[in-house]
Amino acid sequence: MPDKITLLPDNIANQIAAGEVIQRPASAIKELLENAVDAGATEIKLLINDAGKALIQVIDNGSGMSETDARMSFERHATSKIKSIEDLFHIRTMGFRGEALASIAAVAQVELKTKRAEDETGIYIEVENSAVKKQEPIAAPVGTSIAMKNLFFNVPARRNFLKSNAAEMRHIVDEFTRVAMSFPEILFTLTANNQQLFHLEAGSLKQRIVQLLGNNYNAKLVTVKEETDYMNIYGFVGKPETAKKTRGDQYFFVNNRFIKSPYLNHAVMSAYQEMIPTDSFPMYVLFIDLDPAVVDVNVHPTKQEIKFEDEKIIYAFVQAAVKHALAQFSVTPTLDFDLDASIQQLSSIQQPFTEERKSAASSGSIFKGFTQKHQAHFIEKSDKNELKHWRDFYESQETGVGRQESTLKSVDTLPTHDSRLQTDGELTQLLNTYITLPSANGFLLIHQQAAHERVLYELLKTASKDKPVATQRSMFPSTLELTPSDAAVMQEIIGDLQQLGYTIEPFGKNTFVIQGTPADVEAGNEKHIIDILLEQYKHFSNEVKFSKREKLIRSLARQQAIKTGVRLTEREMRQLVNDLFACEQSNATMDGNPTYLEFKQEQLEKMFGK
Ligand code: ADP
Ligand code: MG
């Protein structure tokens, strides 16, 4: 029998290793950008064609490489950043494993141009399948340009695995944003298919945040800054009013490296407790700096997860720092935030801070602790929760079961056009939220928002190519300027939106024109509606079980439904009730919450002991 074991050739070994480091265009981009940062560049340009599938090029004005280093850089475990295992515990650069360039050279056609300031000429190297194909001196500016073409050209299985251009582009913008966010002192540009998407001048962190996340955050950022011997934290958190329905704008960096940490995220969320609705996410961009020796960045190959020596201290520190920042900002109560009028009227919001509380909040050490209820921004639990309790009460009376099982089952639901239902009966609006409608044995309590959501959902569901929702062309089309990642989302849904009554046309560089909307959208409100729509669509985008169209329909229904707190005329109530009971499934919203509850007189009497 011959022996069976052979050593894998370098190119195959590198291809296998590349699987860990380079999953998609965005991961290669991250590595190349980080190398440019490590090289001390003050200007970094990223060029992309075909969402990185055809070309990714990073041009920097950093240190450049010598001829030997340039050749060496493509070897596996070739790094100038560590020499011993000891170094690993003190590393301050972004790279350290010496695997990125080797991996890239294994799965793409790479062209490197580089020149150091002290050298007469630069060097050009072409690599394919881990082998150098060409090497020659060239004239070049100081710095490095690395172009990688046809990613995964030699690994078809992985190339086929790549997502649509819109999806890959979203990953690219995410990575670019993370690196650009952590180095505001560096100028970054991103050009895709010859169109410049970002031009980020060097500046302060605040300027960078606004450049990347949008002007909405201007004047709505609260500074976080605490320093101790063990660690420092600095950055910004959004004022409570900027909290969104999606998790998007949340960034943690540890020693300038973007990380994902549900644990630290929780620390920030808890600092906001009761200042924002429970289902919304505050914006934050926070940098934690601490001795690299107490962090292990090596636990995850793409380095997004890290381990701290003492997580609990860091949690407490982050939470306290954010609380402190928010308390200082709410010393000046502002009532400008965009919440229901009913919330604005809560006494805790309206009451100004007393002098005493003011000084207590602003002088308090961050570890002293203070209660949020004393703050101007304290918001009572949303009325939705009250509704739930109320429902529990009703249901436990009826069925003897508690909250766990309290869903639709126990609610008496009436078939459509039930003769017992008097849709022409007297309608009353309660609390600007519910509509009562007499039934044969009692009355229905209809939730106006839930009911309208159901009506819109069914209406939109039946819209199709042949039968689109009627569009009303705007007299004054408004333009919509989106962030590049939102623009990518918009491209994804623009066709479906057309069928649903929204005519939106691309107008170059992240700009779109709203040409028409469904007839019932108020003029002047189009932009706002699309903004919220995008937010909600992104909110649903993690729900893999829904198709793109389903997500869109749900977003639209949710967003267009009349809200609680809105006073309805008799005619509007009648219309809503008729529409609701003409629905295929009138008793539940798309999420399975009831649209109405039935109260039977018999049960009510029992409850009164009669
Ligand atoms: P690592 O960053 O972990 O050291 P890489 O494979 O990313 O490994 O890079 C290998 C080496 O190539 C780096 O250590 C660095 O010396 C050199 N290098 C890579 N990119 C650049 C660049 N843009 N400018 C200067 N040197 C670079
Ligand atoms: Mg590197």
C-alpha cells in the first residue's frame, strides 16, 4: 500500500484559510482599509465595481512598502505587526495575523503598486492563485494601491454563494462606515461604479457621525466622556427623541476596533430605560479604550467579537457613563421630541426640573446613581401595556387562564357579516383609541389602529401588477436624499412600491424623486412617510420568513394606519368598521393581535355580582 498523506500545495492551503478571512467583498474591504490605516495613511480611497465582485481597490498615501516587503506581504503569516506572542498582548494596530493579503491573493487577481518616500521608484506586483505573475519597477506616488479583481474567480462555489449586488453593497457600506467612523482624522472616499457615494473630509468625530449617519443627528448628540485608570470611554449617544425602530445606528469600538457585543449593548439600553419606548433603539457611537492586555481580540477570526478580562466592570462603566451623559443633557428639558401628544402631556414630562434636582443631577458622580423618574424625559409605560393588562383582566374572567394563553383564542370572534353584528349600530369613540359597536349579546371594543392595520394589509395584499394601488401624481414632486445604505434598500423595493401606489424614481447619487403616492397620502407628507417606511422595512428585514413584498406590505400597513389618540368622526368610524368586517380575517392584525374584543353582557353582569 502506498502512503496516503501529502502536503497541500500553498495555493490550496491559502484558499482554505481565505474561507475564514474573506467571506465576501465586504470582508476583503475591511482588511484592505485596516492595512491602509495601519500604514499611517491620511487619505484612503475605496473604489468598487459591481458590488466588489469585479473590482475592489484601496489607494492610500501611507508608508508604502519596500520591494522585499511588497513580495513578502502575500505570504501567509507575513506581518510587520507582531514578532512574538508577547506582542499580541500589546497590539495597537488593526491587523496582526498576517493572513489577509495571502488570503486575498488566493481568491482574486491582485495588482499591488507601492512606493516608500525614501525610494526612487515604486514596485508593481501581480499575483494570481497565490503565485507572482509579474513584478516590475514603476513610477508611483508614495503609498500603496491594491486592486483585487474577480473575487472568487477560482472558487466558483463561493462566487455563486454571493448575494445580489444590492445586498453585497449593503455589507460594503457597513464595513466602510465602521472603519471610517473610528478614524475621523483620515479622509475617506467611496466610489462605486464611478459614482462617488462618500467623500468624508477629515474632521471631528461629531462631524464624521453626521457625515455618515445623516444630518438628522446634528444637534441631537450627547457627549459621553469618562476617564479612569482602568479604561476610558468617549463618543456620542443620541438624544432619546432620535431612537429608531431599527437597531441600525449603534457602534461600539474597543481600541478603535468595531465590535459586536450584545452585553455592552444591553448596558447602553439600560441607561436609556424609560426614556424611550421599549421597542426602539437609541443611536450610539462609543469608543472604549483600555489596555490591550486585558482584551482578547483573537477569539473570532474576523475580530468582531472580543473577550474582556472583567466584563462586569466594563458593563457598569458603560452604563454609568451613558446615564451620566443623558442626565446632564436633560437638565435642560426639551419638549421637542416627536412623540404622541398624549405622552407629551404626562406630568413627568411637563414638570420642569426643580433647582434642587438640577444641581443633584449635574453634580452627581456617575457612580452615585440617580433615578430616572426625576428626569424631564421620563416617559410612562406606553398605553399598549395598559391595554394588555386590561385584556388580561377580561380574559381571565372569561376563561380562567392567565396572561400566557391570553391571545385570540379566548376572544369571541365573529364571522364576517354575522347577523348578530350591528355594523349600523351606534358607534362611540373612547379615549380616542377604541370604538364601541353593539353586538347581539353585548358590545365590541374595536381598536382603531389595529383595525385599520388589518384593513390596509388586506387592501395592499390584493394589489398586483395588473391591479396596482391607484397613484396620485404629485403636483410638486419632492426629492429624497438618502444615505448610501438606505439608497441600496430603496433600489431593492422600488419596483414593489410602484405596485403599492408609490411612484419613486432614481435621480442619481442616493437621490430619488417621489412622483406620486396613493391618493390618501396627505400632500407634503410624502417624504416623512418614505422615511418611516424605510425604517420599518429595515426593521422587518431580519425576518427571513417574510418575502420582500410581504415585508413591504406590513411596513406600509403599519405606517399608514390611523394611530391611537386620533379623534375620528362618525363617518370615519363607520367606514372603518365596515371595512374591517369586509376583511377576510377581521379579528386579528397581521401580527396576530386582536383587532377587537367582545364584551358579553352576561359576563359583565357576573362581574358585577348580578
Ligand atoms: P497584517 O495586517 O495582519 O499584518 P496583512 O496580510 O493584512 O497582515 O498584511 C501583511 C503586511 O503587509 C502588513 O503587516 C504590512 O507590513 C504590509 N502591508 C499591507 N498593506 C499595506 C499597506 N496598505 N501599506 C503598507 N504596508 C502594507
Ligand atoms: Mg492586515
